[in-house]
Amino acid sequence: MTTLYNRIAGQSLTRLEALSDGLFAVAMTLLILEIHAPPHDIHSEADLWKALVDLGPRFLMYAMSFMTLGIFWTGQQTQLNHFVRADRDLTWIQLGFLAAVAVMPFSTVLLAEHITLRLALVIYWANILVLGVALYASLGYACRAKLLKEDVTDAIARALQRRIVIAQALYLVGALLCLINTYWSIGFIVLVQLYYVLAPGLHWLRK
């Protein structure tokens, strides 16, 4: 009975997509909800400007994390569009991915409040690492379990995996830059994200 259940459980890609979209929407919304308006005891333009400048790190983290979630949402949707169906194991891998998505608002706030501390940056990077590992594991499992559509060639599957590996390698470089300064790390990570958002035609990344 258990074997039969495992074979028929979690096959709906539609339900998985719906859950993913809802959780991404909530996580993205929570990012902005962590930014609060300046206090009411502001009595001049100068005070307001100062309060807004103090919110700068939070807005920077909001923009960075929104791009992070947008990139991984796009990556997940690309994968799901190439799957012919799901199964129980694939569904749980995807749920693990969504669990990491749900952590992103926390790691964002932590880094915003402790932007100069390396540990906060490492925790944020670890969140990104788990997201990438989960997507890589999902694609690898789908290949082994023959859950890909017939028109998905080995070359396409390798290209999808290579994109994840390259992105994670670049994020690792960004994380290592915190040994110099956490702002260097953040700046590099933002540049990586802008590349994946704008997708310029860099030939060496397309090989």
C-alpha cells in the first residue's frame, strides 16, 4: 500500500505551481513590510532626510532580495515548464526549495540590521546557496526519474544545470568578499543579480 501511495502521490504540477506562486508572493510582500515609515517625532525636512537615509540599508536589502526571489522564481518556473509531471520525491524537493524561499525575509532583515557584520552576510549567502542546491537537486532528480518532457534534450538539461552552478559560483565569490568588507560583498551580489535580471549576452557565460 505504501509503495502504491508513493507512486501516485504528488503528481500535480499545477498544484505545485500554485503553491509556489503564493509563497513567493507572500515572501516578496514581507520584504517591504519590514521597512517602516520614520517615527512621528520628526519636525523638520532635515530630520526627515536623515531618517530616510537611515533606512537606506533596508531599501538596499529589499531591492537585492526582491531580485533574488525574482531570479529564483524564474528559475523554478523554467524547470516546472520542462517537467511532464511530478512525483512524491520531486514534490518534497520543491517543498524544501520553498522552505528556503520562506526564510528569505528573515535573512534580509538580519543583514539590513547588521549590514557590517560578516556573519549576517554569510547567513544571507547560505540562504541563496540552499535555494540553488534545491533547484539543482530538483532538476537532477527529474532527469534521473525521467520526468522531463520528450523535447527536453540532454543539452538543454545540462544548460539549465550549468546556469545554476555558474550563478552559485558567482554568489560564492560575493560571499568571500566579506573578508574585505561586507559592502563589497553586497555590491558584487547586486551586480550578479543585475546580470541575471538583464541577461546581457556575455559569450563566456553562454558557452
